[in-house]
Amino acid sequence: MTGEDRTVTSLLDREATAAAAPRATAPVTRRRRGRGAWGPAFAAPHAIGLGLFTITPIGIALVMSFHDWPMIGVPEWTGLDNFGALLGSSTFRTALLNTLLFVVLYVPLNLIVSMGMAAWISPKIKHRQLFRVIFFLPTVTPIVANAVVWRMLYQPGGAIDATSQAFFGLPMPDFLADPQWAMAAIVVMSVWQGFGYNMIVFSSALDAVPESQIEAASLDGASAWTTFWRIRLPLISPSIFFATTMTLITSFQVFIQPYIMTRGGPGESTLTLVQFIYNQGFTFQQLGLASAAAWILFVIILGVTALQFLGQKKWVHYD
Amino acid sequence: MRARFTAAAVLAAGGLVLTGCSSGSGDAGGDGMVWSMWIGSTEDQAAWNEVAQAGAEAAGVDVSLQGSPFADYWTKLSTQLGTTGAPCIVSMQSLRINQFVDGLLPLDDLITSSDLDIDAFDEGALEALAVDGEQYALPYDTGPLVLYYNRDAFDEAGVAQPEPGWTVDDFEAAAEALAENDQVAFATTIEDIFLEASALAYNGGRVLDEAGGFTLDDPAFAEAVEWLAGLVEDGLAAKANGPDATADDNAFMNGGVASMVGGPWQLLDLKAKAGFELGVVTLPAGDEGQQTFSAGSGFGVSASCSDPEAAFAAVTAMTSAEVLGTLAADGRAFPARAEQQAIWYENAGVEGVDAAMDSALQSAVPLPGSAKGDQFAQLLSQYGPQMVNGERPAGEVLAEIAGQLGE
């Protein structure tokens, strides 16, 4: 159950209780039955949407993953052949490693930058709302447009190279065409694009930390650093957990940035799992193989998310 | 109360289902049909809308134009063909037809039973849109790949305007003279059609044999790529860009480079947008003599079209002498009907274009297609820049591409 669900349920509970209050003598069983009819009615649109557009495609993809399923033509049952082919494919292994590399670089960087910015635009800063909007802008700008602009920035003779040449006389590497730099360039662009969302989450959570506790800590002689580290961070740990989980999930699914900026190149150095799936499915027209790879990604994300939920007991405080 | 809510839930669910299922089919609702085409600009759209109108009049049903940018067109089409949502009329490029034949209707019976004079089409253009002797589309354009160049840049560098039949040595001398005037001569690219034509002109190197089989181990092709890499290294050519297929066109249009490989279908657009005087010449000929590829496009009918007769009537009208004459007059397409080619020449408005096109046509061979054409194009965008820009030996990169293609 997500936080939102909890809020909705508790609101409903409160309303139901308030409505029932004047008729306190009504039989308890009737009230329960009445509530039972509302529940499925409210849940139906979402449940049907989830069933039709999420669970059904996931199921169909599983069926497809056991077939040789060409884009045009007749599918043929092949059992586990697609999974075997993927595990034996050096391109798939490279895509998997590239994705892991992106996750390992991107997630911590994103969290550090967004937390740093959130802490910086604390209520004491002038024009904080303006800063909030400015930092959030990249997140609400279409990512394709951002990627195209960054592709131009990174090009030889682009803004980064030209600035470096003008001020330091040093030419910059051809970031997106150099296998050593391409992934780093994509990570930097992605952090710029993505940190605003987590920043807003952290910023709101920090605002909600009770001032009395901060005051108590400072009266006890805690430094700003200790207050942040020992009071604020533990108090916003549910938000950090939420941000980490969501960021991890989306970073495993990274696609648009490499697709627009490098097409997976140079060579395979920025080929991610989702681009591998896209290529197999829509360029190479092998939907069975693409579905098998999508399922492997699905299981990886599910596993990582499950691990996080198991681990949260140790560091997330809901009190 | 409960019954009302159940009814509301059912209605909401029904609405969702209908929304999900309402994506279009090839028949554009009512008595119309969809024609899918690659579209690069609003000018394109306006011109193709007129063609759609001609098709609609002949078919007696509405023909609605559905466009995507060229690079995305093929991905979108591959997801549409083979489903009931396939557009009835499908635009097809000669070098990509092999990979879509299963989703297309062979037109031979329809051609025989109609009064279409098939002989009025250029023979090579027709052949390029046939697979295993079956005709899958009627051609609207054809044409050899040529070199577009910036006449002003050549003049400013004191370089004589190139003549059709000029050689690689002439080109290199011109490039060096241009370089002395701080002008990069040539834009390299990794786009299949242009890269393959550059190599063929240089030394006859090919990655596809005449039957469409991959020959990525052809040492001549690797040598031709190494030549391009040498030009890049010497500052005579601009680097190839993998993810941005328009980088070479942009560099040419903004004067960053003085020449690029292109097809006659680009002439109108280049002439309209260039801030300089446009020139056209044959690709520089290497030791094997002058050679170039010709490629063309046409319109076919999807296998799942519910009214193939009407679709064929529309396709026939869209490739009629009248429509191709209009496209030729606009400079949009070098027409696939021999008789209308004269109109293109009259209206091209570019000095020397007749001689260049005549010369190129005489030395042109059809650019072969492969069932793995899109896969090869994707791999070129990933690996191509490394070899064309001289970062890795061409032979090594081509072997890696061959491995990925399973060749």
C-alpha cells in the first residue's frame, strides 16, 4: 500500500465514521456491507486499467518470450531458447553491465545532488520558491528535447568545447563519440535532468521536520551538521526510501538519453538493456527475444526492489 | 445504491476498454484509407497531401496521409504491417523492401487486370521494387546518388567547378585547395545508402552483393572507409555522427562543409534552404571507373488491406504521369516515368544538373536491399563513426558488425 492509498483510505474511514455517527444505533453489520459496495466501485476503474494495460501485457510478453515471434509472420514455440540465446549473447551481457554501470553511477549521484540542493534551499534562503522552480524545470521539460540540446553541448565545437577552448585553450574530448566518456556524459546529463524530482520530495520532507526538535537539539549544543545528520535525515528516512526505490527502478529502465545522444554507441559502450530490448523488438523484429530480455529486466527490478523493502526495516523510521 | 455503483463501475470499465481499442485500422474510419509516408517538413506534407488527393479521386475513397520522419518511419511501419492496423497504402524504399515483403501484397495480378501501362515506368525503378520477380510497389522516384557541392565555396577557394566524371585525385586536389581557404571539403556520414555509394564510387567496394547478401569482409569496402577516415584525419572531411543522421546535411547547409553525397530527391529541399549556389556533380571516380548506386521509392499495398482494388487504384493514380509530372516540376522526385524526367530537368534550376544526372545515370547500378537492412543501419549508427572517423580499423569494425548480424 502506498502512502497515497493510505491517505485515501483513512479519509474514507473518517467520512464513513462521521456519516455513521448520528445513526449510531444502526446495526454494525449493515454499515459494513454499505462500505463494501463502495470499495469495488472505486477500485474498479483502476483495477481494470491495471489488468488490461499492465498485467495482461506482462502476461502476453511472458508467453511471447517462449516463442520465436517475428513482427510479421507466424510465431513458433521455442521453449527456453530465447533465454538461452540471451545468456549466450555478448551484446546482452554488455547491455546488462552498461545498465548496472549507469545505475551505480546515477543513483548515488542523483540522491546526493538532490539532497544537497534540498538542504540548500531551506526556508532560510531568499527566493527559495524561485530556486525550486528553476531546479525542477529540467524534470518537466521533455526529456527528448533535453537530450538533443545536451548532444549539441557535448559535440566538438559545442558549448562545452568552445568554452574550454576560449578560456583555457584546451579542446575537450568528443564526449559522445569516445567510449571512455560516453557513459559518463550520459550520467551527467541524466542527473541534471532527474535531480529536481527528488529535490522536491526531500525539500518537502525537510520542511515537515518539526521545528521543536531542531530547537531542542540546538539547545543541547548540536552543530548544524549533527542536527542534519542525526535529526533531519532519520526523520525524513521514509522520503529517502521512496526516492531511492523510485530512482533505482527508473534508472534500470534508462533509454531515451542513450537512444537520442548515442544510439547505444560508440560501439556498444552505452547500449542499455531497454535499448537492447527496443532494438531486438522493433529494429531486428524479434519480439520473442525482446520479450525474454524484458522479462529478465522485470525480474531484476523486482528483485532489487524486494531487497530494498527487506532492508528498509534497518534504516527507515516511520515514527 | 449498490446496483447504481456497479453500473457506474461497469460503464467506466467499458469506457476504458473502448479507449484502449480505438486505435486506428488501415481503413481510416468510414470509407477512407490510410497512406503512410515519411515526411520531413511542412513543405513535404503539403506536397504529399496533393498526391493523396489524386489517389483519393481515383479510388473513390478518402486517402489520409499519415507521416513520420524517415528514420522512425521504418520502425513504425514494422509494428503496423502484419496487424489489422496496417495502413492500406505503404510507401517503400527500394533498399528496404526485402524486409517488408511478408506484409505487402504482390501487385502483379492487379497490374495485369488493370489498364496500367507498366512499360512507361523506368525499368530499373520497377525492378528495384520487385522481390523474387514479384512487383510489390509502383515506383514514383528513382535516381543515382550524386555529390552536392557549394559552388560559392569552390569559387572563393579558387577551385575550378568540378565536371561530371571527375576523379578521386581531382577531388583530393580540390579538397586540399579548399582546406587552404579554411573550408572543410566533405561531410562523411554513416547512413547506409550514402556510405555505400561513396565506397562504390571510390573503388567498387560493396557490403551487399547484387543479390542482397552481406559481403562485410570485402577488403575493398574496408579500404574505401579507410580512405574516408584519412580525409577526416587530414581535416579534409567532417566527422560522421552516429546518432544524428542529419548532421551531414546540416553541416552542408550551414556552410561548415563544401560537399556531401545525396540523392536527386533532396535537390528541391537543398536548393530552397541553401544560402549559397548549389552545384551537382557525379561522385568522384576511383580506379575502377565511375560508378554509383541508384535507389528509388514507390507505393505498395499492405497484405491486410480490406480493399486492395481501391488501394491499387489510388497507388496507380499516385504514380500517374500527371502526378509524377507535378512532383518532377517541384523538383521533389526524379520521376520513375522516363517521359516525365524531362520536366525535372527543365525545373531543377541548378546549373550543370543535366550533365551530372546524365553521367550518373549511365554509371548507376541498383542499390541492393537486404532483409536485415534496418539492423545493418542501426549497427552502422553504433559502430560506423568509429571506422569512418578513424578511431578503429575499418576491417575490425566491419567484422564486428558482421558478427552482430550473424553473418
